[in-house]
Amino acid sequence: MKILAAGDLHGDTRLANALARKAEKNRVDLVILCGDITLDDSSTSNLIGPFVKRRKKVLLVPGNHETLATADFLAELYDATNLHAYSVKIKDIGFFGCGFANVGVNRLKEDEITKILSRAYQKIKSAKKKIMVTHVHPEGTLMGKLTSFFPGSSGVRKAVSKLKPDILLCSHVHEAEGVEEKIGRTKIINVGREGKIIKI
């Protein structure tokens, strides 16, 4: 499977179109958006549509710039899947997620993040490969050292250590775009605004 994962579009329709062209050019099977798709719940038009127009399946999680209602609205409108507190199995790959962050208006407590990810994981735990999707990065990573504004999440870190997914896709820290690192055997990728092509 070939995936295009990106995050932090912040309502930028030109970026959404560029990413959709990238998805088409690279013949990806799936697009994953790691939150902050909108800018403070506004500008919801033409952010998911460009991918759907090119017949790309979209999975998404909300970031700290949108509410659950907005994420659900986008998912329903474009036949996408909101992975917040949810999981989906595609072929032999299981995807599960938790949106939002540990800062801002749409804040989650750290133990909530761990519980949400643990519950979502249960339905795909038999999958051959497991991919966790969050907005916020784990605590104690290089990604966290590249920003003084956004603390890493101890809840995400705990879930990674407990569930041991093959890959964690996140965004949130713009300065960490493209950074890849590991916690145990889990590869963590900050997919960023430009997006990352991932082959599984």
C-alpha cells in the first residue's frame, strides 16, 4: 500500500490541491490527514474535495484547530473516515487514531489520549501492520525539542510504548516537518504540510 500523509493545512486550499495532485501523480492508495485541516473551524471548503475528486480514500483526525463536529462534518460530506477514537482495517493494515492535542481549546487530558488510542486499537490488533494516527507528537522526542510552544504528549508516548504500532503519523510541530525517529520498534513520522509518501 502507498499512502500520502500530511497535516497542518490550516484552511490552505492551494496546498490541498497541490497535495491532491501529488497523491494522483504518485498513485497512492490512501490519503491520511493528521489534523489542523481547517483554520479555527472556518474555511472547510475545498480541503477534502480535491482528494475525493481524484478518487482517493481519505482518513483524517481533528487537530487543535477544529472541533469533533467539524471533523465529522468533513468526513460525512466527502465519504472520508474520521479516525478519532475509531479504527479501520484496509487489506491487512489496521489504522487507529486520536485527534486534538494536549494544548489549546480542543484539549484532551493525557490519560484520555491513552484510553482513546487503546480502545481504538482493540478492533485492529490482529492486523498484520498497525498504524497510529495522531495530531500531537509523543513526549520526549526530537520533534518536541524543535518547538518551545507545543509540549509532546505523555499520553501518546504511553500508548506507543503499550501498543507498539509499526508507525505513528503525526504533525502539529511545523518546525519538525519530515523528522523521523523511533520509540522502540515504532517509527514516528512528522508528516508536515508538504506531505510524506509512505510505502507499506
